[in-house]
Amino acid sequence: MFKFLFRWEFTCFLSGILLALAFAPTDLFYSPFVALALLFKALDKASWKQALFRGGFFGLGYFGLAVSWVFVSIYFYGHAHIVLAILLTLFFCLFWSLTIVLFATLSVLFTAPGSYARILLMPVLWCLVEYFRGQFILNGFPWLQIAYSQFETPFSGFIPVIGAYGVGFLMAVCSSLIVIVSTYKKGFFLFPFLILLVSYSANYLKYTVWTYPDGKPLTVTLLQGNVSQDNKWDPSYKNKTLDWYKSKTEQHWDSDLIIWPETAIPAFQHEIDADFLRPLSADAKRHDTALIVSLPIKNNEKGEYYNAALTLGAGQGNYKKIHLLPFGEYLPLQPLSGYLLDSLNILPIGRFTPGSDQQALMQAKGYPFILTICYEAVFGEQTAVRLNDARFLVNVTNDGWFGDSLEPYQHMQMARMRALESGRYLLRVTNTGLTAIVGPKGQMYYQAPLFEPAELTGKIVPMAGITPITMMGDKSIVFIIALLIPFWIMGVNYRKKSTIK
């Protein structure tokens, strides 16, 4: 036991925990540089077997703390037995830890132990593995990329230019340089020069304006009903929920835009269209107000279910959620996962169908906007694809499934990134918090507290123009970073030939 405490595996486990503390609400923005430097150092002279375990322990510490909110959802709202909830949470954390294992193993397979060539390769591999996790595994899980930790630092200036993956790469480069300087006594003069260059560039970019106002200011009202998950789908509570949202909406007909959170309406569209939605839309149109509501939609002909949003009154369009939440709105790995979860009789898993990725933008008061539902806020490319036509961003979500855990704070932090990347205002409306109005630099203008009913009113300005990252896309940045591998190979081969001579 005591021998283990002094091994690299334990250091990697603690480093993973340190990395998790980089994100909201703790916001230890400096911890990723230290955590990655320790991981890189642990892999410096490791064999592939050692790398496998060290990467696994790092991933377990990282995801074990960072996504511990999975337990809250399974135990308190899925009503699973506590032992089963712990086991499922552990499985979830171990599964995503495999991405760190992949990174660690690749880092040592193609390089000699104890060479700074290995350390130089690690930032590239870190970026590629983050992209692989964020785009391809189970429809993508880009949760807590390391760049999200840098909102309050000069590194945030790079976000509109190279995005989250590019900033994550730069952070990993800084960590690798720390290891090279401290271990191989090289780069003493280069390191401070690079730090100054990055700092100056970041500060300059932080105050660069990429977008511009394109329309008159809009008064917006965001409604946070704070309906508990225990009551949300209770038929006896439905009318109380609808009455609250309707009455609060009627108090804000002087706003240009009113938004309700994800599935604020606990009923299918066809069930309340005639008696509730149409009269509400007529009232909104009469007051020249656009009203965005969210509810499930059922296609009776195809037997398909959608998580959707509609624009009523002085607006038009609807949106069906594209990126569905694995094990929440759909079951991946079918039929095995469906059989297991049905036999365990836990969690009300939805069988939703993803919407088309060619949906037209919704409009409010004549301004097109991009709407995302819940988990979609963490997918930057989904926002970037149609950004040139959009004037602001809307995200509706329900984080009530996760209680007072880390999740609402992390989700808010990642949603803010979309505003910073795009140079647009973001209107984030949640059921239980954190509802907020975010500026085009990612700044928080207004924010409602957790677990309190709230009416948030403020002004936004429609924005036009495009940032470099939304023009290029994450794929281009990652591709450019991947191109560094051939140059790295040429450098290693050249060094070998020089040594032989």
C-alpha cells in the first residue's frame, strides 16, 4: 500500500483529480498545465504497459470527479439501488478513461523512453484524442475539453481564432515545455520567449472585435420555472406548470422575445396544440412578441419522437434536436444496452429520433438565430455550420436531472464558449438553473440562481460577422495540428542520422 502511494500511478490519479478542479465551479485555471506536465513526465520513461496503467489512473481521477454527477442522476432521479448506481457511475468513468489510456499508449509506442521527442509528440496526440472523444465515440462526448478552463485567462483570446481544440493543443505544448526544461535542461531561453509570445498574442486577440451589431437591441425575457423532476411529468402537476409559464409570459408581453426552457411543456404538441399553443401564439402575435417554447413532438405516422422547440407569435420555425444524449434520449450499442437497462428496470430512457442536420434556422422578430437543446451546447461545430446567417444563439436545457452537483456549472461554462467562439449573444434558458444572458465575448451579463423560479430580463444586440474558427471549423484546426506528426517524424529521423554519423 505504502509503495503504491509513491508510484507514478498514484501521482497520475491525483493529477487527474487536479485537472478536474480546473473547471467550474472551482475554476483552478492553472491546474491543467501542472496536471498534464505530471502526466507527460509519468509517461516519459514508461513502457507501454506502464503507460496503460498510468493513463488509466489519470483518467479515473479526472472523470471520476469531473462527471461524478452521473451518480446523482442515476440514484436520485433514476431511483436505482445505491450499489447499482455506484457501479454504473464507475463504469461510465472507466469507459471514458479509456480515451486517456489510448493517449498514453500511443505516446509511448512510437518513441524511445526518456527522449524529449516523446514529450514533443504528446500535445499533438492529446489534441487528436480529445477530438476523437468529442466527435466519434457514442455520437461524441466533448465534455470538459481542457480549453474550457481558460475563460478568465489570456488564453481565451485564442478561442475565436483556433477554437477549443487549438487552445487545448497550446496548453498541452506549454505542459510539454515544462517537462523538457525541468527534465532535459533544454529550452531555457526558448521557453520564456514562447511564454511572452503566447501571452502577448493572447492579450491582443482578447480585445480584437470579430463581429458587429446588425439590428436594433431586443428586450428578452428568460423564464426559469424550477419544476422538480419528481413533478415534471406528473399529470396532476401539468396544469400548474403550464399556468406558471403562461402567467409569467403574460407579464412580459412588452419584451421582444420570451423563452421557456427545455420541455417546459410536459405534453406532446398534438395533445395541447388546439387548446393551449394556438391561443398562446395568437396572444404573442397580438403583442408583437416572439415566444420560444420547448416540448416533445410525436410523429404518429412514423411512430417517432422528437425533443423539439417551436417559435410562436412574432417568429417562425421549429427545431428538432440533432445530438441526442446517450442513455438519456437514445440507447447506443443496441440491442445489448436496451436489454440490460430494461432488465435492470432503471432510468426512464427515451427513444427519441434525431432531427435532420439540414433544418432551417428559426426566426424571432425577423432575426434568424441558432437554437440548441441541452447537451448540444457542447458541440461547437453544430453552431459554426450555420453561423453566418444567425444573429444570436439560444440554448434551452433542463439540468434538473443532476441536482446541486458539478454538472450545471460545467454545462454553463461550456455553453459560454459558444458565445465566445461565435461573437454572438447567447440566451441560455434552463428549468432549474443556471439561466443566463451571455455577451459576445463570453461575459456573463445576467444569471439566475439555481433551484429558484426566476424571470430574467435584459437586452441583447443582433450580431453579424464571423470569427476565424467558425469560418475554418474545428476539423481544419485539428487537421493542421495532425500535420505536425510528419514533421515530427522527419525531425526524429534526421536526429537519428546525425547521431549515427
